[in-house]
Amino acid sequence: MVEPRSTRVAIVPACSAEAGLPSIGRALSPNPGGLGGGPCRLLFSRCPKRHQSPDIPSKRNRTMKIKILHVELILVCLFFAGTVCREAFAQGTSDKKSEAGPDVRGQNGKEAKDARLPWEKETGLKQHMMLTRIKGSRKIDIHPVKQAEGITTGLVIAYGHVISPPYKFEYQGKKLFVNGVQVRPSLVLEREPRQLLPLLTRGQAEATFKGTQIQRAAQELYSSGLKTKPLKEVQAEIVALVMKSTDVFLRAEWISDRALNAKEVVSGAVSEMRFSADPPVELTPKESQRREEENARWENEELTSRMRRVLGAGHCWIFLSQGTAGDQGEFGIFGPKVNQIMAELGLTREQRIEKIKAEVGRGRYEFALDVVDNYDPAEWKLKE
């Protein structure tokens, strides 16, 4: 008669003292001490009811061990595969978030309001046009007067127009003329309607206020220091004072005995600090106007003195529509590049501006805007 088979559950300690997996017979032993207090495996098997010797493992037991090891190996592989998949999914989600930009949602999950100012949301030329005072075109016609004598070296460019040498400088009140063309104050800037400056963020407003305080302290240091110290020592102390505030100014250098150029952190522009040996005093309106005219004449004299040095070296001096001026370098280096860009077909106005700004204008949009709006091939090829 065939003995019926039944399903039995074997509880086998994972930390059994015997090597390998105990036989089914030993696992079914009623001895509770065999558990050893360690983690146990549950083995399901169909086996005969009759007792089998624990010391002689059957072929069936060996087959069961192999199957259990296979199952364990598969489970381990699945575990590690799941870990890798979770990490890959998390990395993919992170990459998608970084491509989409920062999460602007608030704590309640709704989209948070963008606190940036309008011009802070833009870049490039569009941002520059929001910040500059000149909102319209810089197109302007000038009529220089040909001079019989004057400075014959170098080249002057005003509002993007090339003025031919020789050069003669004239002052009329606060105004400066080169060959009969008003270059200070800027003609383009004068025709622009007065506009409010763009709103500043709190940090920018604080930096601007701090910059004003630094200029006042520098003026006091200048006027009081000259009474007991040489000029060079006073100038060195003022540079040290200005450069202490690295959150306001990036660079400071003297361009004359009474003028200091300082690059601002907020705008990136170079502002000119002017100093007087006399301490500031309260003036009547009439005296204030007279003082302003004297200061303007002195500024124009300082400017023309620098212009003579630059032109004498064979460089080009530029007057920009926004009111600034400076050394642009040798015309023979940047002039042909301007002509090449302006002659290139298929470019839009904005593309020409970007190319001149990057290749010729030393990263300045103002120079590129003046050139593109007022370019005259006959003027620019004159000195090529």
C-alpha cells in the first residue's frame, strides 16, 4: 500500500551550527533548541510521513536545497534591480526639474508670485533698453565744420559719426564743441524726455545709498588731507576707502589730480568722482549756478586734456549718445570690423548691434547702438 503524502512546514535556523541546510527530517525534529534564537527560514515541502535518517540526505533534499538557493539568488537580484531603477527614476526627475527651471510654487503648492522687477526678467539688448535713458532711436545728423588747423592725429567719433581732423575744441558755458559739433551735453540725451530711473531692488537701493555716503567721506578726506599730506598719499587713502566696500565698487583708479573712476557693482557702469580742495559749503542760487559753470569748464578742460593725449597717441576718442566718452583704441583695428559687419547681408538691426557689441564695442551696447543708428559708409571708410 502506498503511504499518503502530506505537506509539512520546516522551520530552519539560518545560523545553524551544521554546515549547509539541515535535512527535512532534522528540521521537523520537535527539539525547540534547534531554533537557536536566530532568524529562520520557512520551507514548504511534500515528504513521506516515515522518518528519514538525518545523516543520509536524500536526492530529493539535495534538489530542494538547490531550488531554494536559486530562489534566494533571484530575490537578491530583484532587490538590487529595484534599487537601481529607483535611483535612475529619481535622477531623471531631478534632471527634468533642472531643465524646467526653479520651482516657484509656494508652500501651499500654488505658483508663487515672481518678485523680480521687469528688467530683471530680461537679458541682453532688451534688458539694456529698459535701463537706458534713451528709449528711442539714436539717429542724429551732425554738420562738423572743416578746420584749417588743429590736432591732426587720431580720430574723433561722436554719436556714431566719424569727424575728420584737424580738431578744434571750444567751450560755451557748460557746453563743449568739437569742430562746431556739440558733444557735451549729449544732443541725443537733451532731446529725450525726462524719465524716472528704473525702480531698484532693496539691495540695489542700499548699495546706491552707501555709494553716496562713500563719496561724501572721500570728499572730506580729500579736502582735509591736502592740508597736511601730499596729493599722492591722499589719493591712495581715498582708493583704500572706496575699495573697502566691495559690495558697492569693484575698481577705483585716478584719472587726474581731482577725478577718480570707480566701477559700480550694481550697474556695472564706471562713475566719475570729482573732488575739490575746498570743503562743501551752502551756496545761494546765483553762487551755485556760477560754481556749476566753473566746474563744467574745469571738467571740459580736464576732458580735452585727456583727449589731446589720446589723439596724440593715434587713438580714437568717442562721445556716446548717453553722455559718456573715452578712448576706443586704434581705428585701424576696429574700423574695418565695423564696416564688415555693417556690409554683411541678411542681418537684422538687433543682430548687427549684438555683433558690434561683442566684436568691437568691448561689451558695451551704447557704442553699438550709436554706430548702427548713424552709420555712414563714407565716414567710416575714410580712415580704413
